[in-house]
Amino acid sequence: MGWEFAAVWGDDPDQAWRWVWRRVADDSGAVLQESEAFPHLDACIDDARRNGFDQSGCDTGDTG
């Protein structure tokens, strides 16, 4: 099972982009669970951690 974080379009023009986390099946890519939408990425990541997300071992693309 994998995790993904996505910016999704919302209805509020002042905060059009919202963040969600998704748990995704490795074999099919099917979304197994999805969070509510959060206004900030850090709040979304905190909620994902409460739901089992473990950031250790993640490839964040940071090369520095």
C-alpha cells in the first residue's frame, strides 16, 4: 500500500486549493482511503500520521 498527497480544487475562491492524503493499493492503484480536505499541507500530513503514515524511508526528492 502506498500513500499520496494531492492538491485538489475546492469551491472557495479564497482558498481554492486544498490538500488530501490517500492510501492507494500497490497492485491496482485503487484508492483505499481518502482524507477530508485540509487548507494547508502540514495539517494534511499531521492527519495522515494519525492514520498510519510513516515518513521514514520516503523519497522526498530532496538531494541536499
